[in-house]
Amino acid sequence: MAAHWETVVTRLVAERGAALTRYAALLCGDDEEARDLVQDALAATFGRLRNGFEVEQAEAYVRRAIANRFLDRARRRQRWQRIRPLVVPHERIDSGSTLTGAHLDMAARLERLSPRERACVVLRYYEDRSVDETAKELGIAAGSVKRYVSDAMAKLREQIATEDAEGAR
């Protein structure tokens, strides 16, 4: 007979796996890395036998683990970029994704934000979280969330204005 936690993780992946992967993809901007983030978050959440919660609570734990792992990876990448002698642009390969052009444009715009800004925007507007919920999820102050969202929205507006100006030429 399967342990309760095994049933929970099986149901979570079956019912909410695609949503968790989309959430991770919005954070990191890469489908493969998103799947890795979800896998790492699931392993971390269920690596220690966690009995006593249902799918909804498990999903909250996994989402927080995804956000934390994304920020940890981003910090490591930034540290590496500072010490790396040669900066090589990240080569993108078309994944054959069925996202529309507008979604691809927004995903590209989100990639230009800092990791914290991106996480705050995704939690606030994609996940429809309040400022306090976003702050709790990321372990930062509500004022910091407001600042990151404000800075990110200004950058996104600037990017869109620049794109519109270039398109009008």
C-alpha cells in the first residue's frame, strides 16, 4: 500500500503538474529549465516524508520551492557572469512551442528583468497574488515587492514603447 505522501505527489503531478511547469517557465523563460525546477521542487518537498497535507497544501509548498530554486539559480548565474572573463550570448533554440507571438514577446520582455523583478511580476500578475502574499512567498518585505513590481513595470513599459517606436519606422 502506498504511503499517503506518495498518493499526494501522484495526484499533484497529475492534476497540477502542467500548471506548475507553466509557472516555472514564466519565472525562468525556458521550458527545459522549468521542468528541471519543478522536478527539483518536487524532490525537495517530498524528499523528506511530509505526511499530513493534501494536494492544495503540497502545491503551495512546491510553488514556493520553485520560486526559491529559481532565485538561487539566478543568483549563482549572476555571480558567475561577474567573474566570467568572456560573455557569450545565450543561444536560443526554437522549442516548437505553440505559444502565440504576444506570449513569446512577453516572455522575452520578462527575461530582461532581474530575477527578483520577474518573480514579483509573475506572482502578482500571473498568479494573482496580493502584495503581502507575494512578500511572504519570496521572504521579502511588502515594500520591496512594491518596489520590484514598480521598477519592473517601468522597464516593461519602456521596452514596449521602444518596440512600438521601432515598429513605426
